[in-house]
Amino acid sequence: MFNQSQLRWLAVWLLRVALAFSFLSAVADRFGLWGPFGVAGVAWGDFERFTAYTAQLLWFLPPSLVSPAAILATGAEVIVAGGLLVGWRLHWWAFAAAALLLSFALAMTGALGVKAPTDYSVWTAAAAACLLGVVALRERGTEGTRKLAEARKPEQYAQARVTQKGAS
């Protein structure tokens, strides 16, 4: 039904979209687009609650840096989601997503314990983003290696001829 290449393309596409929409959904939540706090499935409901959550996770930061950290995290999520959806230099965006998710997982683990990031699958998403980066890098690397090999064939043949003449 599907060959290996088609399955790989489908898996990469699904993972890109899932990661991007997960980032965008979290951003939508902190701006109240999923509804106010208290509605089923809404974690924050507004940016003020998200900033308070950021302060809880980044307890070691001075209070003056918590709001910029919340804004930075939000901006990073939007930018990385856009990069994943566009797909240009996918390996960069996938590794950026992995780093972002890993930083979230570590902050959550340090502040809340291992259960919170595990329940929200943050570690799983970070690993998936890293795997996406590896797959994208491998596909890019394979193409680059092939092009490089094709470009060097005439040189290799010329070098082989020079070596054969020297040996005679």
C-alpha cells in the first residue's frame, strides 16, 4: 500500500504539524483563545496566569525577568511553530523545537517534579522533535552527499589515471 519513502514522508509531515500545532495551541491558551480559565481543557486562559506559571517554573529568576521570560517563550513557540510548518531547513527548526521542549521539561521537572512534564508528554515531544531533526538532517545529508559524490567523480577518475601513470 505505502512504500517506505511514502511512510517516512507521512510520519515527518504528521510530526511537523503535531509539534507546530501543539506550540500554537499553548500560545492560543495563554491569550484566552480556547476560553477563560476554568473551562475544561484551558490551562491558563490569559497571559497573566501564564506569567504566574512561568514564575513558578523559573523560581530562580528575579521577578523583573519573569515577564520577559514568558514573552520570550511565547515568541519562541510561535517562531518555531512557523518554521516547522514552512519546513525550510527543517532540521534547524526540529532541533530548535527539541531544545525549547527540553528546556520546558527541565524547568517543569525542577520546579514541579517529574510527574508534570511526564503527564503533559513534554519529554516525549522533546524526543520526537529531536528524532524529527535527525531524520531531516539524514535526508538532507544523503542528498548533499550524493551531490558531492557526483561532483567529485571526474576528479576521482582523473586522480586514478594520474596514479596509474605514475605506477607504470
